[in-house]
Amino acid sequence: MHTYSSQGILVTFEGIDGSGKTSAAHALYTYLKGRCPAILTREPGGTEFGKILRTLLQGRTFELDPKAEYLLFAADRTQHMQELVLPALNEGKIVISDRMADSSYAYQGYGRGVTPAMIHAINQWAMQGREPDVTVYVMISYAEARKRLGTRNEQKTVFEREQEEFFERVAQGFEAAFALRSPESIIMRVDGHQEQEQVHTEIIRLIEQYLTQRGLL
């Protein structure tokens, strides 16, 4: 069951690697920070503990059992919620997170083959029953995502090196994760094939409309 905090709004950004969700999350934060109390964070890496796990999980050069991989993400999520997210929500802030529990369900559950039901149960435990109020899902094809990743002047993560079949499963996993949400939790699907400015403008408009309806803007 979904349990909402009486204060604060949790907004998560999801999508496959290369979708543009990270730049979109930054754009939303830049827009909101002068209008209302907001913070920008990410998973993994939103805490000092998370930064260490992010380096391990994304930059490793060795094989890792999928269950162990997921449990490390879950450890990060637990610390992230306890140390940063829940306190900020209790202070009435808007928390914008680049990835959260849905990514584990999609990547480790559908992508890696870890039992999705187990991931769902542990995610709920790690997040203390707190679902996102809104998830912005930036949708993009594998071909376009690969093209964008190819232009980046940085080493690819273990996930960015995966093949098309993996990301097809991940996309299915996102939809499966969203289907488990409580009716109050909103999924905003945005076409990531648009120009970056168009994507950002659409997301800001949708979130602004949502926050206005909630009396927060």
C-alpha cells in the first residue's frame, strides 16, 4: 500500500541509459529551485556511501552475481532514503531523484533475471513503503540511445555496454514496475526523441501543472 508523507513531493526520473533523463532532472531542478524548496539527488550516489557504491557498480571490471548487484543497489537505496530523501520530504521539500526503485526492478529484475517479486518486496522495505508521487519516464528507442551514448567522451558503464536484447527487457521491466504502483502515484511518459529543449519544456510544464494543482506553486 502506498503511504504518502503529509509534506514534500518525491519526483523520480526513469529511462534507459542514453534517454536524457539526467539532463532533464537537472533542468527541472534548475527551474524549481528558485520557486520552491527542492533538492536534486540520484541513485546510486546521493550519499557518501552511495558514491562509493556507484563507482563499484558502474565502473567495475569484474563479473558480479546479479543478486549481489541488486543487493548493493538496495543497500544504497536504504541509506539514501534514511539519510536524505525522507528527511527532505518531512521538511516539505520537493525531492528530484535521477533513478530509484523502478530502475532496479527493470535492470536487475527483467534485465538480469533476478526474481522481480523479490526485488519489489525489498524495494518496498528499503523505501519504508514510500512510493514516488510522480515518475517522469523518458521513453527512447535503443538505436537513438546508442547513438547518443556514442557521442559521449567518457568510458561506458557496465550497463551502457549491454546489447539491444538487454534493453528490450529493461523497457518491459519499467512498464511492469509501473503497473505495480498505487493509483495515486503518477507516471508521466515523455517522448525522449524530441530535441532536448522540447523534452525539458514538456517535463517542466507537466510538473508545474501537477505542483500547482497540489497548491505548491
